[in-house]
Amino acid sequence: MKHDKCQDLTKKFNAIFPGGHSNFRVPFEATQNRIFITKAEGSHLWDADGNEYIDYMGAMGPNILGHRHPDYIQALKEYLDEMSLSVGSGILFTPADIELGEKIIKHIPCAEKVKFCLSGTEAVQMAIRLARAYTGRPYFIRFESHYHGWLDNVLGGVINPDTDTKPFGVDNPDLDLVTYTQGRNPKALEESFVLPWNDVERLEEVLEKYGEEVAIIHFEGIVCNHFGMMPKPGFVEKIRELCTKYGIVMSMDEVITGFRLGLGGAQGYLGVTPDIATFGKAMAGGVPLSAVVGKAEILNQLQDGTVLGPGTFNGNPFAVKASLTTLSILERDNGASYDEMWRVQNRLMDGLRDLAQKYSIPVLIHGLTGVFHTLFGITTDAIYTDADLEDFDLNLLYSFWPKMHEEGIIVMAGGRWYMTMSHTDEDVDRTLEAADKTMGTM
Ligand SMILES: Cc1ncc(COP(=O)(O)O)c(C=O)c1O
């Protein structure tokens, strides 16, 4: 692979932009060897040096159709021939708003009403505000290692080991290597109880003491942001039961899982219906749009002025058109393209497992339709808690994914793979060839 142009661009980029655009503590090499994309088609990307990649980054989630899906591009081109990019979210609307809202309500089990926002971060804050207003209570519960956006009250924080005090999350840079940040409002972590995932006893204990003060339990149904950790059988059902018992709003964060696992998202997959849920990423196929959906009595607080939810770009017509087109493509033949994506994905996961066995590399490869994870060092069949991740081998991971980049395969840093409808059997063959070469050196 050639890197001259990208290296030159990296220097210029780093002189202007402190960090990347979505800023985490990524490894130093990644910031020194940035990849600048100049062309995209289907499952493939090309960089400024002309290197070709198979893309499993999925734009960090939004890319569900593949790059430049012909029907998506055609619909947006036609739209641009006669419509504006913005008409004014609060006062002027488009008929497409209604069509999109109807589709969301049709597919998402909890959706009776829909509120558009712009990013996943905003949708989460909207969900918290709606729940606080609805219950008249101040606090929320979230779970360790779930991700809900970059704002102070949901970013990072760890479980407070002192169970005698209110078990608010606390800052601890040693335990929170990925999401710890300085510069936070010092009071922000006091808004929420951060609890261990899949721990019914702890959840019950906290609710017994503070249940009447909790407005909302907000969580990822399937923890895609933490190695695809699954809920233990019965755990999400328990959250449902406890939310009902204590009058707490149950809120599922579907920003990744929405329209990726299938048309019904994680709630459709798990068969448990929350009161509200947040969506983003894949719902518009790459154009920024997010939503809070859920029970009418909760969302209707926006109608009578109880709760405010302004936003210049909320429901902007271009994003609405993009989302409407995305969902129209995804729902064709009763969502048959999800089955095809799952078939291709399974070939890839099976092939990677076979290669790992060939080279005696311990790795758990698991996932659901549209997203899977390679967990090096893990030899169990499933992971439910951080204790199950004890053997996770960062060194093995780092000897895998940067080398895969060099072989023309782009995977997300933590070993997360996003599939799209455009990945083919040929992509799988090429990816497995690259993995064979890479694992052979590990
Ligand atoms: C589950 C989940 N919720 C919320 C967010 C925040 O979304 P955004 O980055 O669009 O603000 C993300 C982003 O990765 C996410 O994965």
C-alpha cells in the first residue's frame, strides 16, 4: 500500500484539527496515520493514495445500505432537483415527515409518537428530559460501559464502590480508560446511578432505596458499545417489571441497534417493549437524524408545552427524505435484505472462527444481524459481565486490526464489525484471505 498522500494530509489535518472529529483516546499510530477517503462505492472505500478497502466500519453505524446505494442516491438526487435542504423545523414541514413517522410507528413496537432530533446524543437527553417531566423525579439509572453520547451526565463514570452513599456514578480515570474526561461539570455524575449490567440484585437493592426518585432507566438492549454484551436471559424482562412497579420510564437506547438488527430493532429482537426508545445512526442511512419514540402520554408532553424540544435541524427535510428512503429500501420483501446480510455475515464469522482455530488464536466471535465483535483472548461462548472479559487480550487485538487495515480491511478499533446490505460473498473471500495472512503473523 502507498501512504504518501495520506501522510502529507495527516500533517496538514493535525495542524488544524485537535484530535479527530469524533474524539476518543485512540491509539497514537491511528492519529499519525490517518486515512483520507476520496471515493466510496458499495462496501468499498478508496483513499487519497488510491488504496482500496473493504469497509466494516459502517461509518460507526449509520451505513446500513452500503455506500451510494443506487436507489438511495437516486431518491436524494430527485429530491434535490426540486426541494430545499432546509425549510424551518418548527414552522414548515414536508409531507414526507408523516410518511416517515408512520413507518417508524409501524415497525418499532414501543412507538406511538415520534420526536425528531439531530444526533443520538440529543435524542438521549430528550428522553431523559421527557422522563423527568413525566415522573417529576430527578435521577436516572444507567449501566456501566453502556454509551449514550458525549454529554457530561452520560459520558463515562463508574460504579460508586461506596454503597452506603447514594450510589451515583463517580469519576475514576483508572477504571474508566475509554470514556473518562476532564472538564466535566463536577455535579454531572450525581444525576445518575451507574450500575453493573446484568445484576438483578444490585438493581433491586438500589430501587428499593431510591426507586421513588428515579425517572428513567436508560440502557442499550444489546451493548454494542461494549463488545456486544448480551442481557442475561430475563434481565431486560426484569427491568421492564421493575420500571412498571416503581413507575419509572423504561428507555432502550437503540441508536446502534435501531434498523440495524432488523426493522424492529433490539426491542423487536428481545421481545420486550420499553416505554420510550432513542434512535439515530442507521435510521437515515448516513444523513444526521435521530428520534425519541414511545408512549403517546410521555411524548405528548411536547405537544402541550410541558416539555420543550427545540432544534434548528430537527426533522430537516433532507434527512427525513434520506430516512424515508432508507426505511423503504430496508422494508422491501418483508426485510429480506436483513436475511441476506445475516447470511453473508455468518459466512464471514464462521470463516474467521476457522482461521482462528487454524492458528490456535483464542477469540470469541459473536454478534447479531448487522454487527459483530471479535474478542481476542476470550474462549467462552458468551459474555454478560465485565468479569467475563477478564481474559480479553488487547495485545492480540492490536496485532490484528491495524494489520488488517494494511491488508485493505477496515474494522473498528475495538474489534467491532458493521455489516451493510452491500457486502458480498466476494468481500468475505477477500476479507478471509487478509485475515489468513494477518492471523498467520500473530
Ligand atoms: C447507543 C448509543 N447511544 C447514543 C450515541 C450517541 O450518538 P451520536 O454520536 O449520534 O451523538 C451513540 C453513539 O455512538 C450510541 O452508540
